[in-house]
Amino acid sequence: MRTSVDPPSLTGEDVRCLPDPVLGQRCAEVDPLAADVVALGAAMLALMSASPACVGVAAPQVGVGWRVFVIDVTGHRKARTQHGALVLANPRVVERTGEDVAREGCLSVPDLTGDVPRARGIVVAAVEVGTGRRRVVEADAFEARALQHEIDHLDGLLFLDRVRTPAGLHQRKRYA
Ligand SMILES: [Zn+2]
């Protein structure tokens, strides 16, 4: 597993897909002020912006086993709470409320989407990469789902692991 970011920019070619074993590993906590962690966060943000319909990227998806992810659901039609672009490390879910099942996809699982049960609302405590500021993010609906999806990546879990029945898996539509 990589422990540093080289090169400091990322493209779609850096995205690890199933069955890459890095996606199944539990990631390590990091120093949110370390230069290579800050560089990774910036590169992941850029990758997210450059990837159509992408609302989050977690470090293991680019081959790095660190507890770092980025998320931005701004303007998404299913989003209610919107905290803008976040680059967070060492997240912890401190509260979960309700449950919802909705369709999810993932850059690392290019061919499938799935109907995934998640808490409807969550409170996540984390530290902001680059500032070290402690953040407590209270999210619901689509943003809560995206946060849970990214935090799962840091524990080596994919949305596929949470789909309850074979009927809950779907071939992804191709637009190109
Ligand atoms: Zn994913």
C-alpha cells in the first residue's frame, strides 16, 4: 500500500477498482497537518471535481491507506444539508438516526449500482485536512449517505457489502 502521494496530482487512471485489495483494508489515522496528507487531500478534491457525477473520493480509492476523504454534494438534486467541499481525516460517526434505502454507485465499482440501506441522518466528528480544525458535521439525506459511503471506504467496505439481496444490484447504464 502506498504511504505517500507521488505524483501529487491524480487522474481517473489512478482510481483503484474492484478487486484491488487496497479497497478491502482498514486505513490508518493520519496527521491532518502533514504535508503529504494535505497534498493528497488537494489532489483528491481535484480528482472529484474532474469526475462526472462524483460526490466523494476516499484515499484507498487512489491506493493510499489513510483515513482521509473528500466530499461535495453541492447542488445535487437529492441533497438537503450541504456543507460544501470538505476534506476530512480520521472521521468518527457519533450519531445515526433513521434508515433509508437508495441507489449508490462508486468510482471503484464501475459496472454496478446498488440499493443500499443507510442511516437517514448522521453526525460525524472529524478533523479538517490542512487546518487541523475539529469539525462536527450534522448531515441528512444525500449528504449523510455520501458521508457513510466514504467512511465505509476507510474501513475497507464497499457499497456492495451492504446490499441486502441480489435484486438490489443493478448493471450501470452506459452513457458514452
Ligand atoms: Zn465509493
